[in-house]
Amino acid sequence: MGALQIMLDKGQEDDWFGSNFIVMLAITAAVLLIGFVVRELMIDQPIVHFELLKYRTFAAASFRDDAGFVLYAA
């Protein structure tokens, strides 16, 4: 989470993906996010219950809320 936050914070100052530092932060954030999702899917008592996304209504509402937040923050 920290790598993603620093990437988003410093990206504009360091020419986004023209900077090796920002590229490394993006790769780190992606690898750790994938690792987190895999771990959450494999353990018995996950912190985030991804199986809720099987329900179309819940998944659509979650996507709508996330998209609305992104559009509002932009």
C-alpha cells in the first residue's frame, strides 16, 4: 500500500513512468497486490471476503461506487 501511495504522490513530480523509481514502485505495488489476493483466497479466515464478488448485484455496486469515487477524486 505504501509503494502505491508514494507512486501516486511522487509520479507527477518525477515524470510518471519516465522515472525508474516510479516504475519500481508500480511493479512492487502490483506484485504485492497480487500476493495479497492470492493469500486471501487460500486461507481459511480471510480479511477480505472475495467470494462476495460472486454475487452480481454486490459486484456491480462495488464497481459503481469505486468508479464514482475515482471520478469524484479526479
